[in-house]
Amino acid sequence: MNQAKAAVDALKAATDLDPSNGEALSNLSHAIYFYADCHLRFDESNPDLYKDTHEEGTKAAERALAAMSPDFAAKMSSGSRIEDALDTLDASAVSALYWRSSNLGRWATLESFATLLSYKDEIRAVMEFCLSNNPTYWYQGPDRYFGVFYAKSPGFAGGDMKKAANHFNIAMEAHPDYWGTRTLMAEEWAIKEDNKELFLELVDYVLQGDPSVVPYITPENTCEQRKATILKNDIDEYF
């Protein structure tokens, strides 16, 4: 936890010195997401810090996008919605857009279901841009995100469990050892579909694996093993 917080603090210091560095700001948004999702989420004594940190990550990504594109910044300053400013961006913005949506989705979920629904059209437009411009980003992140999007949204808001499964499966087939896809599918899809067999298959794959199977994402996979442990311990609540 201390190392994750130190990484966030170092990136904050760097971006304060050079607020025009869009890549560093995007990295900051990513680091904030990891710190919140893999550390603060487990601290039940301070749920507001968990939520507020994801909001901070959202804002860091917005600063990244403004630094990457003056036209984007101008449109947003004039009151445009982000989905109406996407035409000012190119594939280089996918990282910032992805981590903005990831932080925003967590924050909105923690705020209220109504808040999450209020952002659904924006999130869909942004992630469709990411899927079109760089579908492989962060281990097939756009497909993973749409897996959650379609599974979490109710039918009247565009939810579709078949589409969700398709996106999850694309992400898993492309990167089987990015374990976040498996824990998300277990939590957001298998439970809703009352598919205990798949739930156990997904969770046990994570629990029985070596988190360093992809060295670059060892911290993320270690985090996913912790989530998988909690999911399995709570299995009687789901099925």
C-alpha cells in the first residue's frame, strides 16, 4: 500500500511541475485507480476516501486529455459534453480516456446507482472510441469494460448479458492471465446469471495461479487474488 501511495505522490509532484505532460497525467490517473481499487477498497473504515480517490483519478485523466488536445480543452471549457469533444482526439488519448472511465465508473457506482445511470451514455461513447481506436489497450481493456457495462446496466439502460459475455470472453481469450477480467466476470456476470460452475471456474483459475505469470502486472494480479479470495469466501451469499 505504501509503495502504491508513493507512486501516486511522485506522479502528482511531477505533473504539478509540468501540467502540460498529458502522458504523465494519464499515468497518474492509472496509479490513482490502482491505489484506490487495490488498497483503499479493502479499508472499510474509510469508504469516503475510496470514493473520493476515484474522483481524483477522474480529474487527473481530464487534465491529461486537456493537455493532449487544446481543441478538446476548448470544447470542454465552452460547456461541451465529453462525448461531443471526442472528435478532437486520436488514438493517443485512449489511455487517458480509459482510466478516466475506469475511475469514473467506480466513483459513480459508489455514489449511487442513479449517478451511474446518469453517466451511461457518456461512458458508452467514450469506450466505443477506445474500442475503435485501440482495442488492445491495457490487456483488452475496452472489451473488459464493456463486459462490465452491459452486465451492470439494467435492460432499459442498454444492459445485455449476451453482449457482456462476448466482451468478457474476447478479453480473456486475448489475455488469459490478466486476472481482472476473470474476477469481474465472476462478480458481474456469473452471479447475475446464477452460474455457480462458471463462477468457481473463474475464481479458482485466479486463486490457483502464479500472480507473476505476467511480470509487469504482478501487483494487479496479486490484487485480483485478494478479490477472488473474498468472492469465494462469500459464495453462499451468491448461490
